[in-house]
Amino acid sequence: MDCHRPTCQIVLVHKSEPSTPLTEAAHSLLGMVDELAERAHLESQRKEAAYRELVDPAEHLQACRRTMVLVLNELALVQSADLAETLTYIGHRRARQGVGMDAMLHSFRIDFQIAGEALFDWLATRPPDIATQWTDFVLPLWRAIDKISVVVSEAYRNAEAEMAGELERDARALFHELLHGSGPASAVVRRAASRLGLGERGQYVVVRADQDVPNQTVQSALARLGLRSVWLHDANLLTGIVVLGPGGYRQLRDCLTDTLRTRVGASPIYHALEDTRHLVWLADAARDATPPDRHAVVMAADDVPSVFVGGAPEVTRHLADTLATALRAARPAERNRLLETVHAHLAGDGSPTSTAQRLYRHRNTVLNHLRRFEELTGLDLSRPSDVATAVLSLRALHRLTPEAPPTPE
């Protein structure tokens, strides 16, 4: 607490004719408030390491003095105009200094204890008819202690909430800079690695998903698998950086499938945190390979054609339109059978026999469907380049026409 802060000055108000032993005692002790504050300060310094290490001694001594004045003014029925402001400042200040709430409240209890002992010592020096009235001191003292403790605790919690918000904003800014910053990535990596709890090197994957669940849900699910991650909601997207362990890529895919019910894309594994911004577009491309409002997890390292489809919208539109136009000569039922057969064929080992077994059809039927597809599209499924075109065209058609048969995997 800034011991020179002018708004925390407290005026001591004395009554010439105290009406009760308690108010008389409180007024009397206000005259020795500096001695009581010194005792409280030394006791807190002795018992609480946080006060020795984090709080300037002069500042703490002044805070102890103010606390003593506030307690005694309460007992003397003197209104302290800045009671709430003073206590709020102390509670806020201790939170900002990093003093734990338990340590702060213990220091206040020491203040209260010394004030209480001084009150009862004063009472013990009174005539017998007054000295036995100690019970009249207890309840008012407790009320004053409770009032002060409530105000200072609330101020401390409010400061904690403010700091948590500041840390969250700082983390968001670092995360955003790591993902999208235009300056040198190395300038932000060290701060981001420390603030976000990530190493500068490791096995990382960037994940991008349509906003679906709170980021804590995904983070907790991955943590149960031993995978560390940080997540950010930004512009209706959920972005995560996941630190993988052995076998983590498959674990990550399975966890994302179980946890998120939306479009999800994951980048390949990379090993330097500063490369994050260069991998985000791959995660976005993988996510965009799935039609909106659908649930699918696309891992870029396992599905390059999908990344191509998601990352090249103009080419995707061209491939989908070309395939749709070519198949328009077939009736809808035939078109669906052709797409189903070609999908199964390209998803398998390229053997008509295997495709027939997968579809429970005769081999000749499969051959007829493949020839018909080639006839309509002009593609030769025995030629690798045409096979690649067919795979991408099917994926593009499914991306832009979700009701089309599923794409080959």
C-alpha cells in the first residue's frame, strides 16, 4: 500500500465525554495507536514470510496504523468517512503484490488481536465494577473485526478477478500474435511459451474448429490423455495448440472426434513453436474440407486431398462443377450407383474384385460402372494422374454438395 496515498488519510476524532467504558477505552487507545501499529507490524513480519518478501515495511506499518484507527473508531462510534475506501485499497493492493489471502487475513487477525489485548489490558486497570464488564467489549469488537474482514476480503477477490481478466487478455493477445502476427515470430515465441505453458520446441499440432464447446472441455479431455494444450475462442472459431506425446496424433484425432461435434481440422506435426502461424492455414484447409454444419475431423497429415479441397476453393468449385456436369447425362439413380462404386474403388486397393466384395456386387457390375464413369468423365482410372483428379473431384463434389455419396478415404 502506498503510505503516501493522500486519499487514505484518516482524521482521528475524539469525544470529550465517552458514554461507555468501551468508547472510553477506544478513545484512550487512539492516543497510543502508533505503538499498537508497530507491535502489529513486527508480529506480522515475524510470522508471515509474504509480508517480509513482498510488502515494503514502511507501507505495511502505515497499513497497520490505519487498521488500528479503523477498529478503534468503530468501537468509539466514530464514523470514518473513508473506511471502505481504505480497506478496499489495502485488499486490492495485497492481491496485486501477490500476498495470499490467507496471509493477508492472518496479518489482519494479528492487528485485531493486538487491538483486543490492548482493550482488555485497559479494562483490567479500571475499578472492579468496570473491570468485570469485559463481555460488553466482545460483541462490538467482533462486529468491527467482521465488518473490516468482509470489506478487505471482497476487495481482494475483486482484484483477483481483475488480474485473472488481465492475464486472460494478455494470453489472448499472445496467442493471437503467435497465430496471426506479422512481425518476427521469434520475438513473441519466448513470451508465449512461458505464458501459455508451452515449450519453444516439441511436437505440436494446431487445431481449428467451428465454435462448439467451451475450450476448457477440450483441454480437460486432452489432459486426461496426458496431452497438454491451450485453446482460444476467436471470431467464432476454436483454436488450439496441442503438445503431443508418443502416439499422440491418433489420440488427438480420437479425442477431437469424441469431444467436438462440428467441423475440425488439424495441422501436421511440427517441432518449433514459431512455425505455428505457418501451419494455421493447413488446419483451416482441413476444417474447410467438410461442409458447414457437419461433424468431421480431418487430420491434414493423413488426408492431403481433403486439405487441397479445403484450401483451394476456386479449384474445388471447378472440379465439382466439371464432375457434376459430366454425370448429368446419367439418370439420378444411375449417377448415385456410379459415384458409390467409384468411391469404393478409389478408397480400396484399386482391384475390381476387392471393390465388388466390399459392395456385395458382381465383379462385372463393378467393371461396367467404372467403364461408364470413364465414358462420362473422360478420365482413365488406370492412369495415376486421372485417379488423382477423380479423387479430388469426388471430394470437391461432396464438399459443395453434401448429399453426394461420401468421398474416398
